[in-house]
Amino acid sequence: MPEERAKPEAETRISLLAIFLVFLKIGAFTFGGGYAMLPIIQEELVRRRRWVDQDTFIDNLVIIQSLPGAMALNKSILTGIKLRGPWGGVVAALGVVAAPVLVILLLAGLLLPLFREHAAVQAAFYGLRPAVVALILSATLDLGREIVRGWRAVVLVLFLMLLSLFFQPHPILIILAGGLAGLLIYRKGEEEKE
Amino acid sequence: MSLLLTLYWIFFKIGLFTFGGGYAMLPLMEAEIIARQGWLTHPEFIDIIAVAEATPGPVAINSATYVGFQVAGIPGSLLATLGVISPSLLLLLVLGPFLLRWIKDPRVQRFTRGLRPAVIALILLAAISLGRAALVDWSTLIIAAGLLGLRLLRRTSPLITIALGALLGLLLYPY
């Protein structure tokens, strides 16, 4: 009977515990944050559980890319809200951070103090530091290729870097200055990304 | 108590102004935690980011938890984590229904279009000051250049990059 099949399974209320557990799993098994986590959230929620449809997922992406905060976190909160309202959002946020917080506490509180002075750990960190620099630079180059398009954006980046170097303002001021500059240098009809 | 409140407030600010994913919080953390509060040195900060990369979860949240722990133990780690996720929760819970329409407003779009180059400028500057603390000799310079090349040309994942960094550290550690 088609009428019965039209009723989506989302009609059955998803429990807060189920939401917590899914996001606990997503938080516990994804490394690298943001761009690495989004495909996993999509796989888990859109394809496997069908809690969210593809269009909502894409709409949500537009929101989280313009919002502050970790993208994986925002994505989790939005999905939680869609499934069970405000409490769903809170539970999703707590679920997605629970495992990472525990892992960090175990490492920082128990393991690292025991081995911090060990020569092998010192040697590993000697190599980890340049690896972090490589990760930051590669992420910046990727992000830059996507964002810094057209000569006005290039000038804006250079101008704000110089401003920051010479006057050392708080980074929040540089961010706001960039936003204001965007309002001034891009005219109506230019807001669409090329 | 006031230390815990300060931690919460600092990470609330960091969460509120982190636009464009994980690394966007680096310049904010550098300004607040290293320069202003003097809670950490640059090498300590890089070590925290390295651990945050190597453990599951978003890097911004992992590093908030770790910095909070360094500053004020377990209560510090919990408050820093809550601080960094609070702005997202508040914005989405309170403004959620209006956000999609609001974000598509032309003025907001032009504002975010200018905001992103600012974030790039700030991350580049943070990368330079972290680089100064991390690249202390030829070996570290070669590790950074090699891993950057691998990442850009072969698309090695962040986790593999971190693992290779630790391995190369073990092989090349001069002391």
C-alpha cells in the first residue's frame, strides 16, 4: 500500500540516547576534524540511518560554513536539533566531544606525565612539531586556493597581514576589519562566490 | 574560581570567532593564551596541537580541552571545552530557524567574503610564529618541507602526516 510506505521512518521519534550514541561514535572514530568528519557524518546519518535527507545535509553545510566554531560540532548540533529539537542539539554536542575529551584527559593527565622525559617521546615530539607546521601550511594553502580568488582578496590578505605585523592588534579586530572590507569592496550582486 | 571563569570566557571568545574550521582558532589561541595570559610557550602550544591532531575529534576542541587541563586540571579542561562549544550551541539553538535565510542575505555574504581572507592572513602569521619555534635546525626544516610536499602532492592524510613526523623525529633526533 503506497499510503503506508509514504510514511517515513523519521516519524518514529529517535531517542536522545540514540542521538548521543551516534555522535559519540562519530567523535570517537574520526580524526582531523572538519573536512574529515563531514563525510563520516553524512555516511552515518544520511546513508546508513536515513535520519537526515541529502538536501537538508547540503543546506546545513551552507549554514555551518558561515558560522563560527568547529564545523563538525556545528553539523552535529544542527542534526541533533532537526531530530529532537533543542535537547537533541545539546545531546549531539555533548556526544561528539565526549570521547575526544576523555582521550585528551587520559593522555595529558596520565600517560604523558609518565613518559614526557623519556628520550623516545622527546624525539617523537621533535618530529611532530615540524609535522604540525606542515599540516597548518597545507591547510592554509588549500583554503587559500578556495577563498582568495581575484586581486581584491589577494590585496586584502596582504594588507591585513601587514596591519597585523605592524600594529599587533587583537586577531578579532583583524577578522572584523576583513568583514567590513568585504562590505565595502564587494558591490551588490557580487556576493555569490565565483 | 576566577581562573576557571577566565578559561571559560577566553574559550567562549575563541569559539565565537573561529570562522573557517580548526586552524582558524590558532591565531586567537596564540593571542589569548600565549601573548596575553602567558599560560603557555610556543613549543608547549605546538606539542598540544600535535596531540590534538593525533587524537580523535575536532582539533579546535581537542586543543581547548588540553590547554584547559594544562592551566587548571580536570575542571579547567571541562570549562575550556564547554567554553569553546557554547557559542555554536547558543547561536544554533537561539537563531537556528532564522539562520539559513539570514546567511543568504547579500550583506552577510559580502561580510563573510571579506572575513575569509582575514582568517587566511591570520593563520599564515600564526604558522610563521609556530614555524619559528618548531623549525630549530636543518632536520626539522627538512621534515616540515618533506611532509608539506607529501601532503600537497600525494594528499597524505593528517593522521599519516603526524605519524610520519613522529617516526622521522625518532630517526633524526640529534640529542
